[in-house]
Amino acid sequence: MSAEAFTVETPDGARLNARREGAGPALALVSGLGGTAGFWDGAAPALAERFEVIRFDQRGIAGSTLGTAAVDIAQLARDVATVMDAAGIGRFSFLGHSTGGCIGQALAGMAPARIEKLILSATWGGQSRYMQALFGTRLGILETDPVAYAASSVLISYTPEWLEANWSAYETAVSKAPRSPEAQAVVRGRIHALMDFDGVEGLDLSAIPTLLLGAEDDMIVPAFLQRALAAATPGATLRLLPDGGHFYPVSRREDFLSAVRGFLA
């Protein structure tokens, strides 16, 4: 199924490369720290068989420009609304992975009436010592060796067995390491945005059907943080796959798709 590309300009001058494919109820796909629409390349075509899928490169990432606004989770949530406005879509379901799930929480706090259903994949609800230490360490690696930053990121995102059998994922990640000062600044800003995220004050998801989806062996957003988010989100459904790592939407794609389709049906 072919995708239609379109460009969205934000009020602060960022130009966001977006694409839409499929037909049916609208579904926004928002990726994590990497921020690319390409994260969903394996899942989007299958989801587009039932939904109108909208995804985009986040500001400063891949084909999208940075703009002048400060990059924080709230701004990234406003960008989602801007993209959906440009697509002519008022109400939609939202699927956000990792940092994308933080963006989903912020968007639900800003505009709950726009969200039909909410899927928060491999995400968390507030600050923790683990997340601050993990991403503080990753910042340090980025500053001293951006190639090692990219390599270590992919090594902790997949299960070792899957990565050994799909080594091109490692090679691709290393080839896209943020080597330039400009690229490193974008990554640094995004890491600070997620480290500053401390949940959404007063967030009430009781009127939005919500699925919290994850994997037990996630090393980036551990299962205990996902369980803590579930405990703070009465009425949400929590489903943890037994394995798959942080990037289980790739390594366990069919299980991921089954869970998403079942919840959105």
C-alpha cells in the first residue's frame, strides 16, 4: 500500500516530514528517542490495512528541521496535534513508543477530547533514579564517542539473540551515529527532554481507553516502571510480553501487532 508524503510547518518554523497510508479510523504513530517515522516501517503497513496511519519525523530528526522552539515533551506533543491538524484529522487513536509514550501522556493532558484510544508502549510516568542514571550515562557516552553511543543504544534495545540473527540492525544504527555537532545537539536536547519529564500533573485517563504495553526484559524502560505507570493509571490495561527487549515492536512484531489490533478493534 503506497504512502502519501506531506510536509507540515509548525508555528515556530520547523518543517516536519510526515506520511499517511491506509484507510479507516485515524491512528498516530509516534516513535521514541530516535524520533523517526522509519521506526514504524515494519508495523505501519500492517496497521494501514485497518487504519489511516499517520507518522512523521520529529523536529530535528531525519528529514524534519528543528525550528526555534525549545524541545521538551510538551512541545513534541503540540507537534503531534499540528501534524494531525494538517492531515485534517480531529479525533484519533495514539500509539507512542518509549519517549513517544511520554508525548502521548502530554497530549492526553492537553487535548483529551481528541484521543479515541491511547497505547503507551514501553514508557514511564515520572522520574526515577534508574532513568536519570541510564540517560545521564548515555549523555556522557554521546559527548565522548558518538559512534559508541549509537552502538551501545542498539545493544541494549534488542535481545542479544535477536540482534545476533539480525545484525544489519546493528550496522544500520552505527552508520547513523550522530557524528556532527549539530546532530549531537539534537540528540542531547531530546535526552534532556525525557530526563526532565516527570509525568503530567493531574492527568486523568479515565475517559480514554488506555493500553500499557511492554516487555518484561526491557533494559531501557524496565518492567517495574511500566507497572508503576499502570498503578498510577486506574482503568488502564497492562500487558507485558515475556521478552523482546525495548524494541519489541521490531523483534516481536507479530505479537506487538496482535496486541495493538486487539485493543483498537
